[in-house]
Amino acid sequence: MFRPRPDVHPPTVEVFVEGAPLRVPAGASAAAAVLLAGLFRIRETPVSGAPRLPYCMMGVCFDCLAEIDGVANRQACVVPVAPGMRIRVQHGARVALDGGAG
Ligand code: FES
């Protein structure tokens, strides 16, 4: 359905998803980078630890909360990638603005 055109090469940036380098189209969201990386989760729920992936991709469902550049609880679907960005899976509940409570 959505095939890339072989004659079009959009600019890309390098980000790190769970420590692994990945080139993604400039302007893509951090959540899109996680999906491109093929991860099976971007966060785990605080109560049961169930894995979650981005769902709505428009800032509504909060299933894309992730640790981005060391800051927890970022809505990855509304954060555009930047060169060198580090995106990590968020495990359980985190305290906002302190980088994580453990
Ligand atoms: S995927 Fe729903 S808020 Fe980000």
C-alpha cells in the first residue's frame, strides 16, 4: 500500500533505539523510529508490566510513553527525531522530570 519510491531519497538522521543506531527520515517521530526498529514494546504498564506500542500516533492514547534523551514519560509520537536522539523503553511508572524513579 505505501511503498517507497526508489527515486526519492529523503534526508535521514541517526538516532539510537535501545542503544542501536538507526537511520530514520528527518521529521519522523520518535515513536515511528521505535516501530522502524522493530521493537515489540515502547513501554511496560506500571501494574502488570504488559508491553505497549504506539497506537494512535497523534498524542491521544499515551501508549507511546518512552524515555527520550534521559527524560521519562515523553510522548514519543509527538516528539520529532533529532540527530543523536536516544530512545529507550520505559519500564513501569516513572516520576516526571527526574529521569526515572527506578
Ligand atoms: S501513540 Fe497515542 S499518544 Fe502517542
